[in-house]
Amino acid sequence: MTIVGFLGLGRMGRPMASNLVGHVDALLVHDTLPAAVAALEGLGARAAGSAAALGERCDIVFMSLPTPAIVRDAAAEVAAGGTPRILCDLSTSGPKLAQELHDALTPKGIASFDAPVSGGIRGAEQGTLAIMAGGPEARWRELEPLLQRIGKPFYMGETPGAGQVTKLANNLLSLAAIATTAEAMTLAVKAGLDPARVIEVLNAGTGANSATRDKWPRAVLPRTFDFGFSAQLSLKDTRLALDEARAMGVPLPTGERLAALLDRTLATYGDDADFTEMAKIVEADAGLDPERS
């Protein structure tokens, strides 16, 4: 019997954990918000009560948490509670922390995996996330079937942080698509073109990308800017990429510009800003105010 634990039931963690219900012998969950735990209990999971309890009672523990500092503290609490066979971090917490967790957990007999995900809340709900995993190959076959309930896992190798570097590269491309699409659409709209029609054309041509296919139709064209990923978390991810690039001697001038654009977005629209609100900064720089046009 394999008992699985899930720590962190936020906007991404809740649907990922939900997709494990009924597909494992037992699912124990924990979150700092009792209501989040209660929602999973309603689906058939059991409340663990603490991160340490997950470590004590579970064979495999997943974490989905917002920042590297929180991941570090949570992993220490899980390990202090017991010795699960596998601790898998689904968060985007960076390769430096992945190495740190590997170094701390391996002597305790805990296999550490970094397995950040891409695909947003919708992908988490539908179980279609791309999962980029790094960790001990000897334990991969045990972990892979569980990850397949969450999305499509890709094993990136044994090097700690292999999954994290892959995710940071993915995020840079995704964020650049938003910024470039914002520039292209601002150009088109200021020329008097219908933005919905332009998006339709772009998606039929070589300019199609994740922003034109998904983010503009869902959050920018309707002016809701509620795609579901915060500018604050996006900036955190971008800074992780920049830190890793500097350590490796890789210049990322586009990444630097993206970080500056996210900084301006947060300064203008506050800490709760969605990352699609970057488009409004680009529009304002061009003297465009679609809300008044």
C-alpha cells in the first residue's frame, strides 16, 4: 500500500491533488488554510494536520508552494516528521534550491525530485500539465505513474535542478510571447484594426504563440486580465532564471527587459496584478487607452 501526501492546496495545488484522488491507495493533504483541506476531504482525501505528519505517514510527498523560502521550510518540516521514499517539488523554486534539497534529503534516504509544471490553472484542472522532472532515475518509475495523473511528465535527467532549468526556459519564452504580442497588438490597434480580428489572423499565421492562442482570447481581448497567474510570481520566476543565467555566464538581455516590464506592472497595478496586465503598460507607453476608445 502506497500512501501519498500533498502539501499546498492553492490555485495549482488543489486541482493537481484532486486528480490524484481515487488513483492512490490513500491521499493525505495539508495546507495552511483549513477550507482548502476541507475541499479535498470532500473529494475523498484525508487531512494530515501538518507537513511533519505527511513525512511521518506518507511514502511519497508532493509539494506545490509559492516561493523557494516556503518550499525550503516545508521540505525541512516533512523530513523532520519522517522519511518518505520520495519528496517531489512541483513548484517553480529554482535549480539552486533543487540542489540544496538533494543535498539535505539524500543522506536521510529521501529521493528528491524537482518537477515544476506548466499549463496554468486550466491545465491543472484538466490534468494536461507539462511536468519537467529531475531526480534519481532509480525512483523515476515509482513516481512517473502518479505524475501521469497530473499531466504529461518529461524526465530530464538525474542532475538536481534539471526540471527547474527546463521550466525557467519555458517561462522565459511564455513571458516573452506576452510582451511581444502586447507590442504587436498595440501597433495594430493604434492603426485602427479590430483586435479580435487581428488575433484570428495571427493564430492562422506564423505569429501564433501561447499568448495569441490563449491569453489574449481569455483575458486581454475581454479586458478582464484574469488569466490566473500573478505578475508577482512571474517576476519571481524571471529573477530565478536571471540568477541562474548569471551563475552560468549566460547573458539574458530579453529576460532583463521582461523583469523590468513586470516591475512596472506591479508598481502600476499592485501586488495582485495578473501577468497579462503587462499589455496595459505597453498600451499606455504608446498613448493607447482601449477602455476609452
